[in-house]
Amino acid sequence: MQLNLSHITYAYPGGAAHVLQDASAVFPQGWTGIVGDNGCGKTTLMRIAAGLIQPDAGTVSPQLFAAYCSQDATDAPADLFGLADDWSQEGRRVRELLRIEDEWFWRYETLSGGQQRRIQIACALWRRPDVLVLDEPTNDLDAQTRTLLMEALATFPGIGMLVSHDRDLLDRLASRCLMFENGVVRMRPGGYTEASRQAANARNAALKERSTAKRELARLEVEAKRRREEASRQQGKRSRRGLDKKDSDGRGRIGLAIVSGKDGVAAKLSTAMDRRVARVRADLDAMPVAKRYDAHLDGGGTVARSHTVAHLAEGMLSAGDFSIHVPEVWVGARDHVVLSGNNGTGKSLILHHVRASVPESVQVAFIPQEVSAPERTRALAALAKADVALRGCILSIVARLNSDPARVLDGDDLSPGELRKLLLAEQLLCEPSFLILDEPTNHLDVGSLEALQEMLVGFPGAVLLVSHDAALADAVARSRWQTVFEGDVWRLRVL
């Protein structure tokens, strides 16, 4: 069994350009990673593969039963209560795979993002599809749940497609990766590490080949110019204009050159060289190498004048039926704090109260775990209304994170990753003294993730970061907070 996508072309209604152009790929059984920069068309291709949208051109064959899990974990599965009411062996197996508690189904909207994600994927597995498409499945998941997810997905026997920035997940699960490179898709063997190594080698080879071709073109253009000048001189020599009417010897030499054809050699050589230059130029035009920026964010930000930027008094924080005890904590003007803990243990609640405690004199930049529709609308409207200089600065940051500024400016089919980059760029330009980031790597491609890590490490002000990305947390943390369950109550522990 395999799924064939042939010559897929697609443009969103009203879009200025095609998102996908003549893309083809074959997906066999097992897991295939889908890798590329934000906005390159990964999600669009997967939605076409799952039959959710129809391409403008091309075919998907054969027609297989597909299940699709979107990036947005708040989307409740259509068959949510089907799994909740299924006490068959298969229903119990799926719930046990992802450690889902029975009461979760009945309060989906109040669950943490990670808990919602587990139910979302469990419902997809329960349907036993031929094709399972997962779009950023490890967003919002803590380390324990990521391990559960990997073990559960490893049992899937069909055709699996995995859009993810999670390098560890791709390396452990995927047997091949579909790489979006320079406007085309190319299947490469291995997980992320192996496939990206091959892609980098191919790009370096293409850059070297193009550089060699450019040097050869420059050499030929110099030679072509010399031959044109020689042909021009020879053309002048064949003219009898200016000769004395009595100079029979000169007229004879010119006539002999014309009859013998010697006078046309330079012109023929010049014409041949011009054709050669044209061929080399055409070959060079046929080997474009997409421009990429070295994903790098200038630090930005300032240090607050006050010694501290936030303060929580000792006490209980509550939201609905959930409560967590916090000791008295302070965030210093240069502190870099990483807050960790399992899903549903109050991390976002703590961030909310920390934000509320920040003095008005401190400039805060906040990137939420999920960007709401109103915030998306506001950010795009602000970009459109910004003056030319400010808009250029924002789009420059977006470009350095390897997203197309034109797509962000257009805004119609902005991906979650591109939206997150826009928010980050907008807020960094406000020179904040305090960054509060709730799972900032959600939806970001790998290059952008690495750039974010570099920026946070060098940020001069205060940082409060919630992240399940171990490498990012280890790099950024100067101090750590952790949510733990002790003495029949959830507590915030300062390590």
C-alpha cells in the first residue's frame, strides 16, 4: 500500500501565488517526516493528502481512508465521544497507549494543550485509518507525554505523515523525509539528521556548481567582448572608404580578402563566442539556488532600571477547580528563568499572574502558547498600517528567520509559524526589558528555533520561558522553577 501525489498545484483563493507548484511524492507504509521552512506549503500538501482540500491540478491516488490532526489542539475531534463511549478492547488499548483519563472527554475545552493533543491523536488512531497525517503533534507536550506519543505512533501500521520541527521525534520515527527545497519537494532517506545532512550537501554542491558557472561566464564574456572588438576592426579594414582612388594596391588587398573569406573569420569567431555565452548564461539561469539567510536574531531588548521586574507573594493561585501553591518569588532584571512541569500543572496560570505583577514602567513582550484569532487580526492590521521604516524592520527579522516577507505582508494564508515570527519581530522592536514566552517554539521550523535560542541566551534583560524543548531550556536557564505535586497539593518549587 502506498499513496501517490502527482503534479500537485494549489493556490489559496485570492492568493497572489501558488503555494504548491507541480509537487509529486510517493508515500509508502511507515512514517515519513515532512520538513521545510514555515510557509513553504507543508500543511497545505498534507491537507491535500488527507483529502481535506482538492488541488487545482494533479492527482491523489488511490483513494484511501485518512485521518488528520491539525496544529490547533483546541479543535475537538469530531469522534471525541465515540472513543469516550467505546469500551471494546481497541478503545481501551488506545486510551491506555496515551494514558487518557475517562473524565477528560467531557471537559475537553478546559484541558491543557498537551492533554487535548493526546485525545486528538488517540481519536485518530482509534479510527484505524490507512493514512494518518499529524501536523506538529508534539506542540504543547511535556517530555513524558512525548515519549508516550512516540511509543503510540510506532504501533501505527499504515502510511504515516509527520509535519514536525521536533528533531528527536523525526529521527526516532521517520524512515524518510520529504524535504521542501528551493520550491520543489524531494524525498530523502533517513530521519531529520540524515535527511538534512544530505540536503545541506546538495545545496553546497549546487552553490559550488553555480559559482564555477558564474566564473566561466565572466571569462567567456571578456573573450566575447575581445572578439567583437576584433571583428569590428576587421570590418573597418574591409571598407574602401577613405582609400585614394589611385591606391590600386590597397583596393586589391581588400578585394582579395573578401574573395578568400579571410576578412569574415573574426566575425564568425565572435558570433560563435556569443552563442557559447548565451548557452552558459541559460545553464546558469537553470540552476537557481534559493536565497537563505543565516537564521540569526539581533539581541534587541534592554535591562530594566528597577532591580526586579515581577513579584509573586506567597499563596494559592487558582483557575476553576485547579490550585497551585507558590512561594514568594521575584524575577530580577537580568534573570533567565525556565519554568517546567508536566501538562496541566499550572504553568500558564503562573505566567498569567507574573504578567499581572509587572510594573507599568517595565516593557514586557509576551508570546502566548496559542495565538488567538483576534490577536492574529490585530498583528496583521498593525503591520499593514506601519510606516515604511517600521514595516521594513519587522519584515527584515521575519526574513532572517527564513520566511518570505511578501507572504507575511499578504497575510491571507499565513501559517502559525509565520504568525509567531511576526509577533516576535513586532515585540522585539519595542525594546522590551522582560520576555515572557509560553512554548515559543510551537510551529517554528528548526532553523528559526535555533535562532530563537541564540537570541534568548544573549538577551540582556529578564526572561521567563516555558518550554518542553530540553536543549532550549538548558541553554537559556540561569535559574529554574518547577511545578510538582507534594503533600496532596500542587506546588511551585524554586530550584
